[in-house]
Amino acid sequence: MLVMGILNLTPDSFADGGRHNSYEAGVAHGLEMIAEGVDIIDVGGESTRPGADRISVDEELSRVLPVIRKLAETGIPISIDTMRAQIAREAVIAGASIINDVSGGLADPDMFHTVADLQVPYILMHWRGQSKEMNSKAIYEDVVADVIAELKPQIDKALAAGVPKEKLIIDPGLGFAKDSDHNWSILNNLEVFKSLGFPVLIGASRKRFLGGATPDERENATIELTKKLAPQGIWGVRVHSVKPHVDAIAGK
Ligand code: PMM
């Protein structure tokens, strides 16, 4: 199971919110993750937390491109966490080699054609709407069946646009238009997601549904979850801390 380390380049991730510092701090954090054994670094410039505002394309580009260029020099695979086709394209030109789209192709009508053109792996996540509105969309008849039923047409559209089958990775999108019970139902039924025939990525790291009053408690719960996922044939976990997850997968 691969460890995808999160590198959020949003101003609230850094003490002073300044651009120069976020470049320096972002690169430093990326190098630290590499030293700890990360498999993929997931670089994102736009917050997708519930309630978050959108930022401009220029702002997103200026946050992510310099850091991608620098970290790509190390040879470690970099994914770009974006729902915008233009950002995906420029990030790949800058050195990213995977596109991680939390909207699963729903936010930008150009995304699937861009991915097909770039011929890079594409993480297609289940999504129901932008951060501002997603909590009100956490309504399901049967969350596992409904999420699968909504992932399938997006998969079909990606394939029809020319994204090669072997380049698709799916993600049930924990916390995106899902409450705590929904997230746990998904985690308890991962074989249904695996049966679609694509690698499965899980992003549970420090999310609220894990419980715990403090970030430390949520981090510990994330590590426990990684231990449970490792023997289940899951392709990768998207996590904030790298070393504890590398160790958990190695059975340490
Ligand atoms: N979660 C967040 C951002 N990007 N990408 C994928 N593929 N899967 C996720 O679950 C996911 C993601 C939000 O979490 P963060 O704010 O802690 O980065």
C-alpha cells in the first residue's frame, strides 16, 4: 500500500501566510516527507474543507507551480490536487505525474479531455458539490450503493474521453458530502469499491469522523485505520504524517 503525503500550500497551513515562506516551508516539508519514505507527494493549493471559499486560478497556480518544479527535481512522483483542468495541465508541465481531482471530473468540463491528452494517472473521487454546499448534500438511501452509482458514470465519461483504463484510480471521497456514519459504512465495505476493478485510494487522515477531541487523537486514529487498510488490497492512503504510516504498513 502506497503512502501519499499531503502537502497543502494554503496560507492557513503556514504561520505567516506569506508566499515566500509557504514556498520555503512547502519545499522543506516535501523533502522531509521524502526522507521519511513517502511514495507520492500530493500538492494542493486550494482548501476543500467544508465551507471553504474558492480561490482564483492565478492564485492556485502561484501556490503550487514553484513547489512542484522544485520537488520534481528529486524524482519523487507528485500528484496535483486540483479540480481545474488548467491547473492540472500546468502542474504536469511543471513536473507532476498524477492528477488528483476531488470532484471526479464534475467541477471542470475540460478535465477528462485534459487527462486523456496528458496520459497521466487520474484519481477520480466521489463528489457532490463545492465545499460551501457539500454538507447539505450528505443524504443517501444506501451510501455504498449510491456512491458506486455516482462514480460509475464519471468513470465511463473518463474512459469515453480517452483516459486509459489502467490510468484510473478511484476514491470514495471520505468526508465529502458524507457524515460520520456514511464514512464508516464506506470503510466497512471497501470490497464493493475494489470490485469496480480500479486501484482504490483512501483519504481519511485527521478527518472529523475519526473522532477524538484533539489533532493528536485523530492522528492516532488515522494510523490505526492504516493498519486495518494495509492487508485489504487498498492501493494507497492519503495522509498528513508519513513515517508513522510507512511504519504501520511495514507492521512496525
Ligand atoms: N481529501 C481532501 C483533499 N484532497 N483527495 C483525495 N483523493 N481524497 C481525499 O479524501 C481528499 C483529497 C481534504 O482533506 P485535507 O483538507 O486534510 O487535505
